[in-house]
Amino acid sequence: MSEKRTEIGAIGEFGLIERLNEQIKIRQKGTLKGIGDDAAVLDAGDMVKVVTTDLLLEGVHFDLSYAPLHHLGFKAVAVNISDVAAMNAIPTQITVSIALSNRFSVEAVEAIYAGINAAAEQYNVDVIGGDTTSSRSGLVISVTAIGEVEKGKEVYRSGAKENDIVCVTGDLGAALIGLQVLEREKEVYMANPNMQPELDKYSYVTSRQLKPDARMDIIHELRDLEVVPTSMMDISDGLASELFHICKQSKVGVTIYEDKLPIDKQTFDTAVEFNMDPITCVLNGGEDYELLFTIDQKDFDKLEKHPDIHFIGHITKEDSGKFLVTKSETAVELKAQGWVHFNQK
Ligand code: ADP
Ligand code: MG
């Protein structure tokens, strides 16, 4: 008798998580939200605690031939803090687990920790534990972050309503373009080790790839302005993919406008140099770790003048679909390309 075998690539990362979730039963009444958002949400009296974890694997998420160890440590923390921010929560503690091969020296591990400690300082969190083990397949770093927010002020992916305004912070596509630059310079270097990489011209995009920053500044500002977004998530897999998550979980549609999408000049110019469409980079580039959120129209005045929040569109009825209005005013259907870790056909 042959057992059924489904390739992971056939259902994709999100399909796999959904399928695993079907087997999971919530037993504790304190578990307010389990799988399915940027972080889990746990009851803590007047507050809720949020918990999130992310794994970085050598050869999949980073390449040590161009990722400095201290940046890697910083990034491993920042990507988790970004998920705490995405719940509208303030991070408080992290745990750090690492798997190392004997290729790494004590000094190398200390370099990773210098980055971890710099991030802990910047985001005001304590490193409270973790695990250390050996690895046969390169370096693995797993960070878990804990945060908290007043009960009722936590923000899920599921709260967007028709007519809400869609906002993104910062600029998008830079981390993807930075990766292209780093990969190209690596190839040049491998072909001729005497060549010095030419990275100055690309310093913004490469730093966005190597040392992303979580947007805690925005979370503090939203608090000061007394704005609670109706829905929110961080942009780790690409804007289009994240909009699909918000629409699916909120049961709404969306229209965004090409001329409102934020892109940095260096990202734009470098995309053109690589023969890539800058707008495709903005829509589908991963790892920018900016925030995507929706606000009620009544809050627009409070954010209107903010220099780093961009209003890219609005929420529509679910059956209106998901559209990008181009500069030539044609509405094209959005595709959720996402950042595909498994080979999806
Ligand atoms: P993010 O990109 O914000 O880190 P993910 O797409 O990685 O979110 O995860 C989506 C949801 O699925 C989260 O709630 C996460 O905790 C959950 N999840 C991911 N992988 C697993 C797994 N192997 N087992 C249980 N839950 C998982
Ligand atoms: Mg996230």
C-alpha cells in the first residue's frame, strides 16, 4: 500500500501552516489568539502579552560571505521585534537560540552577540535565555520575542473595514534590491578575489538587507497621537502578499494606487540597473520590515502630516476584489506573489 505524499511546494508555506493549524486545539482560555497573526496573544489581566518567533538559517536567510556577524545578530532580533510592533505592542524580553558548527570560534559567536545586544539596547528588551547546540549544516539563529499592550489595544490582521485608509511606513523594495547587489558582488568576488566590491553607491539598499530596523518608532508615535490602527502587520514577505493576508482575514477588498507607493531613489535606480521593474520590487520584495496598517478615516487628520507614513489606498468590500490602479489609471488585479521559500510551481 502506498502512502499519500504531498509535496510542500504544492501547497506552499502558508498552505502548510493552515493545514497544521487544523490539527491544533486550543486548551487554555488565556490563549486569546494562537496561529495566524504576527504574534500569538495571551491574556495577562489588564494587559495582553504577545509572543512571536522567527528562525534564520544559513544558506536560506543569510549568506555569511557578505552578512557581517554582528548585523546578523541584530537582524535576528529586529525581525522578531517587527512582529511585536505589528501587534501594536511594546517588546519586553527575548530568548536567543543558536546552533553552531565547529567552523565558528568563540569570537565569532561574541560578534553575533554584539549585534544581539545592540538590538536589545535599541529596542529596550532583556535577553532572558535561549539554547545553544551544535549544527552540521551551518549557523541557525532562532529568536523569540515577548511584548505587551493594554488589553483591547492589540491590533490583528482581521480588523480592516470598508473605507479604512491603507497606510505603509518608510519605503519598500530596498531589501530585495540590496540582496541583488550583494549577490552580484559575491559573484564578481568569486570570479576574481582581487576585485574590491563596489558597495558605496548601494549603501542604502544593502543596509536595508543586512541590518533592517523594526518600526517601533511608529508604534510609539501612534500611541502619542492616540491612533489605534484597525488592522496591522509587518511587511516581511512583500506588500502584495501582506495585503492578501489582511483582506483574507478581514474579509474585505482593497484598492491601492501605484503613484502612492513609496520607493527610495536608490532602490528605483538600482532596480532599473538590474533590469527589474521597480514597482514589482515594491509589491513583491520581501524583508523590508516596514508596517502595513489600516486606519479609520476619522484618524487621517492626526497622521496626515507624518513624513514617514504613506497613504496608498483604501479598503473596499470583499467582492470588489484587490486592485492596483496604475499611473495610467488602469486597474489591474493584485497578485500575491509573496516571498516563496519552497519551490512553488
Ligand atoms: P510572520 O511572517 O509574521 O513571522 P509567518 O508567516 O511566519 O508570520 O507565520 C504565520 C503564523 O503561523 C504565525 O501565527 C506563526 O506563529 C504560525 N506558524 C508558522 N510556522 C508554524 C509552525 N511550524 N507551527 C505552528 N505555527 C506556525
Ligand atoms: Mg509578521
